[in-house]
Amino acid sequence: MPVIVVARLRLRDRALLDELFTDAVAAIGRAMKSDGNLAADALAGADSAWRSVSAWQERHLMQAYLDSEPHLGISARLDHYCDEATFVDWDQDSADLPDRRTSWHHLTADGKAAELTHPSAANQTHDFPRQSSRLPASPQAASAKSRNGWPLRPPRPSGHQAP
């Protein structure tokens, strides 16, 4: 039975965005190439929160990814990046990535908060706003749609010309 993993990280300082984004792209890229990975993607929220979601064939394959670089190093830097860091996983009949509502429900109902030096109140209560926009996991995916129907790039304002 596939295992779904959702992580939600909120930047404690917007000045760390480039650093976190670089690490996130590396982690998602590595996840997508890892044994047992069925899918991986990321979402960005207006409240400086980032959420990743992935599907795995089996728990031990997911754990092997979690125990490898770059994920291991990024996990060690969560306190540097975040004032909120919450994780949840569950077994699911389908290997499809869950929709936003399902991810948010599991995260707020069953998520485990990381121990952080300067956590927000929401880090323990899971009183998180819902995510709203989506970032591509890779440049090749930017023009595609994911299997669960979310656009991989936020819509352009009307009148905006593509490069």
C-alpha cells in the first residue's frame, strides 16, 4: 500500500527564501529519483509556508530517502529556516498525490511538529491556513498539470505575456 508524506515548513525570515528554495529543489529532485518514489511535488503559500507531498511504494524506501542527503542535511537546518515545521504520513490505497484539502486535513489532524528554538504558536496547535499556490518541481513540469489537477505554476495575471 502506498505511503503518502506531507511536510509543511514556514520560513521564520523571508531573507532565507533563496536558501530554502535551493534546498527544496534539491530534495524534491532527489526524491523523484529515489527508489520507491511514486511522485513528489511542492506548494508555496502566501504566509511564507512551503509544503511538500510525496508518495512511496513502501515505508522502508521512504525511510531510506529520509536518511540520505540532501534530506538529512536539510532536516538538520530546520531550526535555522523555520518557525513552523510539521510532518505527517499515512497509508493510502492509491499512489496518486492527495489533493490540497486531504493533505491539509492530515497535516492539521495528525501532523507531528518539529522541536524548534523559536516556534510560532501554530507549530504546536496546527492552526495553519490552507495552501494556495503551486510551484513546479522541475522546469520540465512547469507547463504540465499534476495528476491531481493542480496547476504546477500559479496563473499569470490577465494581459501578461509569456516569455
